[in-house]
Amino acid sequence: MISLWFAGKLFVLLAFAIYVAFAAVVVRQVYLMTRTLVVGAEVPIQLLAWVHLAAAFLALLFVLVYL
């Protein structure tokens, strides 16, 4: 029988995995946007997207280890 605590852990892990996928989509969208629009701030925007993806991935790893 699955306990409520295990179901909660599974839900949190699934939510973080979906968030990492969302962060990867953000990186792809920023890449496409910077190829289409030239505004002069492409590098900081791309850097922020990659930092966001790394932070999301590290948060998922943190949850995997400590939950």
C-alpha cells in the first residue's frame, strides 16, 4: 500500500521534473528569440536562461537527495 507521505514525495519529484523541462524550454525559446530579434542584450539574456536551467536542475537534485 502506498502511503500518503510517499505519494507526496512522488508528486514533488514530478513537479520538479516538469519545472526542469520548463526551464529547458525557456532556454530554447531564448535561443530562438535572440536569433530573431537583435536588441544588443543577447548574451545576458542567454546567460540568465542557462543559470535558470542550472538552478532548476540543482533544485531537482537537492530534492532527490534530501526528500
